[in-house]
Amino acid sequence: MPTINDILSGAAAIAKGMGITLKEMMNPVITDDYPDAPPKFQERYRGLHVLQRDENGLEKCVACFLCSAACPTQCIYIEAADNTEKVRISGGERYAEVYNIDYSRCIFCGYCVEACPTDAITHGHGFELASYNTSTLVYRKEKLLAAPPAGTDGKLKLDHPVNVSEGGH
């Protein structure tokens, strides 16, 4: 059978909890209006990856495979192709013809971003990734690639052939 001290200590605990609740009810609400307004992220937020382009609209990725090698979950898959003499996709000898990231395995560690020597892959602020189907979590290059600058299509068409092995000179 509970004693008077047990009853009083229980009532004091309830009163203390209700006091905290009432104090918090008087503070302003700090929630985001997410569906109605975009959320505000810190600059260092690691969201969905973005494959960057250079100032000419060419892809920065030269298919060096360092991001794939640095990934602890091996969620990055790349297939390289050579730039042709007439059409250049990237600034280097090669470009990533296929660049896939499997977000069902990605842990957003940032190792791929740190390993990239050309700053081709970065973390964006995209966060809406939820899906009921894991096959939709494989993002292909077309979805990851940043939009080309206005007036470019992301390919450099040359009037005269450039020998890629000589460094384009």
C-alpha cells in the first residue's frame, strides 16, 4: 500500500511535468512549412548528388573511377567512353557514358565528393528521395547532371578534328 510520501512525490512529479508542458506551450512554434515552403538547409548539408558542368557546359567528369573506388558501399557504377574528334562531352580524354548511383545503398558519407579530382560530383540540397520501389532509387546520369548553361547543349562540336592524344592542341 502506497504511503503518503509516495503519493505526494508522485503528485509533485506530475505537477513538475505539467509545469514544463505549460511553459513550452507559451514558446513560439518552430516548425517548417515544408510542403508549402522549401526547407532551409545549412550550407554543409549532404543531399542528392549533382554531376557538375564547366563554364562551357561540358561535363566535368572524366571517368577516372576515383569516386567509385572511394565509395564504401560501392553504390556508384561508371562506364567510360572516349571523346571523339568531332564531339566532346567532357574536358578530358574520356567521359562517363554511364554514371549511376544506387541511393538504396548510399550513406551520403561524402567520400566520392572528396575523391573527385575535377570537382565533378558534389552534394546538392535535394532530399526528396522516398520511394516504395527500390528500383526507382537508382539515379542515372541524366537525372544527376546539372543543367547546361543557357545557350549550350552540353556538347562541344568542333569544325576541325582535335587529336585527343595530343591534349587538344
